[in-house]
Amino acid sequence: MPIFTRRVRALAVTLAALGGLALPAPAQATTTGAFVALSDVAPSILQDIRYDTRHNFVGRRIDGYRQPLCLLTRQAADGLRKAQAQLLRRGYTLKVYDCYRPQRAVDHFVRWAKDLADEKMKAEFYPNVAKDRLFADGYIAEKSGHSRGSTMDLTLVRLPPAFQRPYFPGEPLKACFAPRDQRFPDNTVDMGTGYDCFDPLAHTDNPAITGAARQNRDLLRSTMSAAGFRNLPEEWWHFTLNDEPFPDTYFDFPVSRGSLR
């Protein structure tokens, strides 16, 4: 760190102390040892990191994703390991779609949402929502709990996992709330919608979701709750550790193993 930068930082600390103010936690790099790769803690959990691919609501690989990797705070990863142990006994495995998400990725979402002409993935991810309503309806925001490192998007897969074909960019898109045999052939159990479905049917307790899909949502939520996580009511796939270690810090290091060093 240059001498001038160190002196400015020292002055800021002094002024903050005198004024009784707290400095925001640095968000550009991890706290040493605080983040881990989920595969090192719970290797049996499947990973399908959609934002490292073009199969997402933007239709491009998202800024900040350098590897298809789930990074989490150590506490969150330990919680998932406990949830996985319970599910394996019942013949299921967890599969994560997204974990830690850098702020630069959230900024990418915001830029995309403001470009009303770019709707190439609308038919799958938000068929019934006007793109100019994504902010007002809460589907896109300028901050995400994922950037704090203890939030993840996940689902259930029956063991042994069925084959899942890759997404082919440009293939015909099917609505995320279409019947399971008509939408993208994810190898998960039926949850009533696909992942990242911008629609009220994705709300965890939507009464229109019944039968096996309702049972599957309830199993996922109850298992995660017992392991110390809470669900976001608007997204059946979204869970946050109750006692997250960085409740006010939004990190921006890239998703890669190099970020853990």
C-alpha cells in the first residue's frame, strides 16, 4: 500500500474514532480464512453455477464469475454440510445454482435490467413480467444478500442423479413455470417452477403449487431451517444463514479459487 494511502487510511481511522463513527468493512477481498469452496467442505453437493454460463436470465456469463464454483463463508458451508447429511439419508442431494455473488455481478444485473431492448431470455425466465417492472416488482435490486457470502440458491435432486443435458445457446426457450416435462430438463425434483423464475408461482408458499412440488418445497425448506437457514418467501430456492458473519458487508472479489488465497 502506498505511503500516501496508508496515511489517508490512518487519518480516516482517527477521525472515525474521534467522531464515534464506524468505518465500513473493506469489500474488495476476503477476510483470511473466512470463505471456503463448498466442494472442500461438502463434496457430495452438486453444483450447477448458472451465472458462469449463458443459461440465465441475462443470457451471458455474468461479470465476476471466473470459475463454476460455489464460494461461501465457512459457517454457511458447514450449515449446508449438515443439511446434506440429513438429505442423503432420505435419498436426496442438494444442488446449488449460486452462492457468493460479487457486487460486480449485481451491477451487471442492474445494467441489463435498464436495457429494455434486451429480452432474449424473456420467454424462459420472465414471460409474464414487463422488463420495465423488474425493479418495482423486486426481481432485481442494487444490493444482494449473496454478496455477503452466506446466501445461496439451491434445490433437491433424487439419488442417483439423472443425466442433465447442457443448455445450447439459441435453443427454443420454454417458460419456467411450464409443466416439468415441457421446461428446460433440469435433473432436479419438481419444484413447480424452474430456477430464477420471475413469477408469483416461484413464491415458496404460493397456493397454486400442490402435490409433489409442494412436498418438495416443504422438504427443502424444513431441512434448511433445521440446519440454521431462512428462506426468502418470494423464491423457493433462496436461503440465508440465520447467523451470517458479515451481515453488513457486500464483497466484490471474483468467484475463483484464487480469491481464497
